Amino acid sequence: MRKTLLLAAVAAMALGAGPALAKKQLVIVVKGLDNPFFEAIHQGCEKWNKENASSEYECFYTGPASTSDEAGEAQIVQDMLSKADTVAMAISPSNAPLIAQTIKSANPTIPIMTVDADLSKEDAGLRKTYLGTDNYLMGKKIGEYIKKGKPNGGTICTIEGNPAADNILRRAQGMRDALSGKEGLAALAGEGGWTEVPGCPVFTNDDGAKGVQAMTDILAANPKLDAFGIMGGWPLFGAPQPYRDLFGPLKDRIASNDFVIGAADTIGDEVAIARDGLVTALVGQRPFEMGYKAPSVMIDLIEGKAVADPVFTGLDECTKDTVDTCIQK
């Protein structure tokens, strides 16, 4: 009898202990897992997990396989919001209106923030804060480098990503404002000496190879083009060899500022491309910092602490002469 009671007590203790309780999930949903920019966010998220192994919270990184899968990202947002262990979410919207509608439909009670890319100003009330780049300032700096290279203006083509990506639209506006000296122009038609050529802006859906092909076509149609403004680094880090093949023959023109290329990001091969003189200037974001900071911001939101809106991460500016020192370590 005593043995039976002892075994029962041991069994009860084992059942009571059970498996370790699952951690509360601080979810980061990015535009696509195929983009090295977002992998840097992932690495920041994992560093936070490593440094906070005893926390009741865990940073969970996810997104669709392809950056061009807007519907897939919206579905993941919807699915993750339905999970009981999701206690906060940071979203990088590929299609800002679609993500806004998804949030409205889900009507979540947990804190929602955006990271890297924001919702439109009209939908900003759906999230608590934005963490990431000052995209308007980033575009303005790109424009300033282009203007410095060709102060008298010229013809330009803007390479953008998704036509509904708010962060890219803000960069393009910042660049146009810097070049024209005016604010809010939807296109440049001689203002500040700059004119956007027909067929531009080009939207590449964050596809590097598509971006290089678009620039190839634009140069063929406009052999006297003076500049490219590339609002995301996709052609450089996503298709570095085709990019080199296209602009290698223009290296001397780039060196003399006869032809100017201002581009976003400092990812992958981009800094090496700058070192080789195949881009005038890079204005880079800090995606690792975004991924590392996002969990702490989400916890502050959960705990009801005051959080600034927006929370900006910095920018790194790289030219051929500064490539060895331009990236913040």
C-alpha cells in the first residue's frame, strides 16, 4: 500500500511539473524571408533572445518566403494575431493599405507596432509606434548626394520597390524635395533643373534582377541619362554581378560625376560596389538594430510604458572614399 501511494505521489509530481511553459511571443513579421535586409533584422531578434534567455518573452521572426508575396504577409499577420501566445507584434508592411485592412479586420487587443516600413499617415492610429529609418531623411540624403554630383541638374530615373510600400514612397519624396528645392512634388519636370524621364519611376517589387533589367532598358532608351536614384538596394545586393556588368563600362563617368547613382542600403555586396566606384553614394539603414530593439519596445508597450513615436534608428553614409569607416559597428 505504501509503495502504491509513493508511486502515485511521484506520478502526480511528474504530471504537475509537465513541460516548460511556452514563452510569450513578440512577433516580427517582415515582407519576405528572401531579402538579406530582413535577415539582418532576424539576427538582431536572435541576439535579443540570446541575451534574454531567462525572459518570459521570446522574439519570434517570420514572414512569407518571397518579398513580393503581399497577400502572404497579410495572411501571416492574420494567423499570428489569432494565436494565444502572440502578445505583441511588429510588422514591416509590404503593402501598407492591405496590412492596415488586415489589422482592422482582426481588431487585435495586443500592441501593434511597425518596423522598417510604416503604415500611411491615415492609418498610423492602428499601431502604437514605428521603429526604423527616417525614410524621408534617407531619401533626402540620397537626393543631396545626387545634387552635389550634378549641381546643374539633368535627367533622372527613380527605382522604387512596391508601389504601396510607404517607406519607399517617403524616400522618393525626400529625394525629389532635395533635388527640386520644393516639397511634395509627385514628379520632377524641370524643377531644380531635374526631369524624370518617361517610364519612371520604375517599380521592381524588391526584385534585384528586375531592377537591373529596368535600368538596362532605361539606359537604352535614354543614353544621355544623368542619374539614377535607387530607393532600395535590391539591384546592388540582390543582383550584384548583373549590376556590375551594367555599370562597369560607366565607371569613368561615375568617377567624374558625369553620371551619378545614389542608392539606399549598405547590405551584402553594396559596400564593395561602392569601393569599386560603381555607385556615387550609399545611404544605409541599420536593420540589425531594428531587430534587436523591437522586442524591448514591444515589452514596453505591453507594460504600458511611454514609448516615443517614431523611434528612429540611424543612417550610414558611404562613398568610395569612406567605405572602410562608414558603417556603424
